[in-house]
Amino acid sequence: MSTVVETVTALAQPIVAQHQFELVDVEFVKEGKSWYLRLYIDKPGGINIEECAMVSDEISEKMDSLDPDPIPQAYFLEVSSPGAERPLKKPADFEKAVGDYIHVSLYQKIGNSKVYEGTLESLSADSMALTVNLKGRIKTLTIPRDAIAQARLAIKF
């Protein structure tokens, strides 16, 4: 599966870039009996449905022209916005998110939890500072970057 993601990422990156969009993520996952190839694209101010359809058409055409086919089984191609709670995966994603409210899932507990939501205050090469509200008390946690299983932007309620 990682070969499919790598191949599609290399194929999609120039197509997305020519429209001055960002390729946020590529997934190739099996859900039930079906396979899904998902590309998430974005641009400042957000992406719209017509732009997703345009990129989908171009990716589909390019994929159909490849020989050998990098995905031999049947699959559904989905091109969409990463949404308001977009994932933070690349270093640049985290850098852009400084000052934003984020959700972080950890491999192991830090303090009493494996999940935190708070404001990303700062980043270093090996850690980040996250200001969280723990039962009414504001606290800044230092979280090692290698302890992060997943991170995404979050909506504060």
C-alpha cells in the first residue's frame, strides 16, 4: 500500500501544483470490501467542489495512462478538501499551525492522558509546546514530536 501512496503522490504532486493547490495527503485504504484512493487538496481560502472535480479528472486520466497499472484492483478515487480539522503530518503543517487550536493523540500517556487539545504555542526540532485547559487550569505541556501518533487542527467549542 505504501508503494501505491508513493506512486500516486509522485504522480499527483505536479498536477496539484500546476493549479497552485497543496497536496495535503494521499491515502489508499480498504473499507469493507472496497478500496479507496483518497487525495486531499487545499489552497489558501479553501478548495471548492469544482476544483476537486477538476483535479480528480486529471488524476484519473493520468492513472489510466500508466502501464503497468500501479493499482491492479478496483478502487474508488476521491479528491476532497481535508476539512476544517485537517491532519498535521508534514513539518510544514505543524509550522503553519503554530498559534492554532489542535488535537493531538499520543502513543503513550503524558500526564494522565494520551489525547490533548490545546493551542500549539511553539515548535522545536524534537518537541512542541501545547497550552491546554485541564479541568479549568491552564497548563503548557512539552510533548516530544516522536510521541505524537496523530495530530490535526481542531475546532474549539
